[in-house]
Amino acid sequence: MPSSLHDSSEVLETRLASILTSHMLTEDPEPVLRDLRVAAGDNTALLARLCGQVAGFFMSAKTAVMCSAIVEHIDGAAEWAEIGRQRRLLAVDHDGEFESSPEANF
């Protein structure tokens, strides 16, 4: 049986992912970063891991404002962004969206 700590981490991760992914195209990342920090509370390690990996994976010309803000303003996210970039390279290119491109590197 899963522990309640494990369950609460999964709920928090889902909440953070929901906030982040619905705002990836924003031109004003500050409110989103604030919402992410409030939702994460004391769990700054999970915030850094999730946001960093998402930023690394989804970095593109369209998401550059949000992804760059994550890497620059969430402590620890930059270290996790490399994992996201590596996962992007492994993603199957179905429609051209995930092909490796120079703008995917920051």
C-alpha cells in the first residue's frame, strides 16, 4: 500500500505540472512562478526537479520566455534542465515538434 507521503508527493507533482504546462506559452512568467512556489510550499526539491525537467524538455522559440524564467529564477532547476534536454533527444519525432534544434539549447 502506498504511503500518504508518496501520495501527497504525487498530488503535488500533478498540481505543479498542471500549473506549468498550461502556461508554457506565456509572455509573463512572474505570476506563474509565484503560483508554482506557493503550490510547492516547502518542497523546493520537487519544484526544482519538475520545473527544470519540463523547461529542458520543452525549450523552444515558442516557450523560451517561460522556460528561461524557470531556469533563471527557480533555485536548482538549471541542474535538472539537462535531464529534460536529454529526454527530448530521446523522444520520438512524430510531427517535427521534438526534433533537436539550436533553439532547444539554452
